[in-house]
Amino acid sequence: MAFELPQLPYAYDALEPHIDALTMRIHHTKHHQGYVNKLNRALSEVSSPPNVLENLIYDIQSYNTAVRNNAGGHYNHTFFWESLSPSSNKPSGALEEALTDQYKRFEVFVNNFSEQAAALFGSGWTWLSANKQGHLKIINLPNQDNPLMFYHKEPWVPIFGLDLWEHAYYLKYQNQRDHYIKAIWNIIDWDVVAKRYEEVIAG
Ligand code: MN3
């Protein structure tokens, strides 16, 4: 068995002007493909590795750094592509209620998430996560780590993640990472995020 690069659910230029087509193409065909290739290589040295990516992420503590970085890279990018859409919308249902409960107004949540993303040092991701009780938490993690990797200690499940590696934005935004963080709010598929939230609270 080998992991494969998934197709994007939209064209490379679909997220223009917020994320440019060249960034999307390189990010998908070079960076994401690179994680997939290196993951397959790293797993070829592991006896009977799981063939479900999510199981690998949950049990990541059992594997070496090459598996951790590249399984994280494959999982996180697949998750990221699925979270974006050229026709953005607003949070709905139980997720909207939870956001209102914890942050009062959507704009307050956006500011909190953006501030935390701006504060991330080096390469990593900012995650919106939920637990079974329905609480939300914004978590910064370095490299290609993901809240699921720490689930056994702290049961937070990611429902949205923002890639803050320079390769995600540098061609268009250069040093202005804050502009990229601002642009992302125009292309989040909140239907996908709300569905993930409902799955977490359903257990
Ligand atoms: Mn990336």
C-alpha cells in the first residue's frame, strides 16, 4: 500500500485573489506531493504500518521523526484543501452556537485566531479544535504537528487549520504574513468546518 496525493476539490486559480494559482500549484504538486513521497519512503522501513492515515496520526508517538513530519504533512494538507472554498460562507448550526457562546461575536473569534496565528514563531499551523463537550480552543503547533497527535493526553480534535509555513503565502504576500491571515477568512468553507464540529460532539 502507498499513500497518494489527493486531487484538489477546485482549480488552482479558484482561490484567487486570496491565494494565487502559482502558490496553490506548487503547494499541492511539490510540497504536498513531497510529504506523500517521503511518508511512503519512511513507512517502507516500518513493519506493518497502518494504511489509514488518521490512525497513523493518533499513534504518531510510536513512530520516528520522518514518519511524524511527513504523515503530519500529508494529513494536514489534505485537511487544509478540504477546508477552503472559492464560495466562502458563514458558520452555521451547533458550531455557530459554540462560537457565539465562547466569543460572543464572530469578529471576536476571528481576531483571536488571527492574533494567535500572527504570534506563531517559525513554521507551523494554527488550529481551531473542539472536544466532545463542544468547547473550542485555538492551538498553535510547530512543524507539521496536529492536535490529533496529542489526543491521548488532551482530547482536542482539529476542525480547521491554517498553514503558516512560508511556502503557503510567500510568493504573493512575502513578509506580510498578516495579509495572508486576513485573506484566509474569505475562502474558508464553514460548512465543512461545521460538519467536522458536529462529528466531534456526536463522539
Ligand atoms: Mn504547506
